[in-house]
Amino acid sequence: MKLSIVLALNLCLVGCGLVSKKTTTDQLYGVYDRSKESSTDQQALYSPDLWETLQNSKAHSNKEDFSAALANYPFEMRNEISHSEVVDHDYGCLMVQGNNQDSIPMDYYLTFAKENNAWIINDITVKYYLDGTERYLSEPVCDEEVRMERWVEWMQSK
């Protein structure tokens, strides 16, 4: 009897160790939400490199240029439809789906890192779904290469 209890506990502990450490919360969305506020502490929400990129894109944006997508972040998305996030220890990603002012479906993919117990945004990718193209992700994918692989798989399935 004792042997079966010990064996059951060991299996439980081993099984718990195999479970993914990924969790889904709204902690990353809270940072994204704060990025939409007008305040002087916005820089604290971003990695230094991303902050510089955002400032440069806002200063040099041209409506014909791809930098316009970042220059308009986060205000281009006028109608937010949904959001979901994945956190794995000190790394995470957030996918926000919605439409812009022209009703063009678009997504923001944000990657995060935890620094000094605070989440900061490391990278932003803006994806537009033009010509009636359907969204191909239903959950956030942190790795951009994996997102591209999923897109290729989705395109090949059509």
C-alpha cells in the first residue's frame, strides 16, 4: 500500500514537471493598454531600442512608407476585437486583433521581457489583412519565424 502511494506521488510530481510553464493572463495586455495613454512615462514601457525605433518612425513617417505602421502605433487600431497572450517565465507575447479606421483587419503582435519585475515591450509587428484575407492565427505566437511558418502552412492549405 505504501509503495503504491509513493509511486502515485512520484508520478504526480514527474507529471507536474512535464506540464508547460506557460500561463495566460492579462498582465501583458495591461502594459499595451497603458501604451495608449498620454503620459510622460511612456518610455518606461519599451526597450531602449524599440523606443528609439518608435520615436524615429513618428518623426520620419511618410504615409507611403512602411514605417507609418509603427508611427501610428498604438492608435491605428480603432476597433479592438480580441486579445490573447502567453507568458513563459520572463518572456511573453500578446496578440491584439482589430480593425483600423478604414475597417481593414489588422493585428498587433508584441513581444515582452520582464526587467526589474516590470514587463517591457521588446518588439512590435503590425499585420494587415488586405483583400479579404482571413486571419491565420487564433492564439499568440511569440517567435516571428514560427508565425511566418504558420502563415505559409495556412496559404498552402488554401
